Amino acid sequence: MRWLAPNGDNAGLADTIMSAVRAEGVAFFSGTTYRGERLMRISVSDWATDEDDVDRAIEALLRNAARATA
């Protein structure tokens, strides 16, 4: 997943959002750089992960993206 920052600092925005979601304890996202772009790595591999977990993770991403770009 790639975030596009209004100020052009896409890498900084991605790292800020990932850090905020991790701090909430909702999900763990890690970053990577691919072809010069900072991206978010998402892995869902636990057998106990269900739709509610995914919904909470998406809500956390969107909430923290809104805060970071406000």
C-alpha cells in the first residue's frame, strides 16, 4: 500500500501512519522501499485473524492517515 502525502513526503507519511497503528496495538505493519517508493507491507497469516480484525486494522489506518494529513 502506498500513501500520497499532500506535502509530497510520501515516505514520511507512510512511516507516521505505520508507527501510529503499531502504537495503538491494533495491527503490525512494516515498511519497505521498492523502486524508490516507501510502501507498507501487510501480512495476515494468523489462523485466528477474522473479518473484525481486518476491519479494525483498516479503521486504524484510515483514522491515523486522517490525523497525519490534517
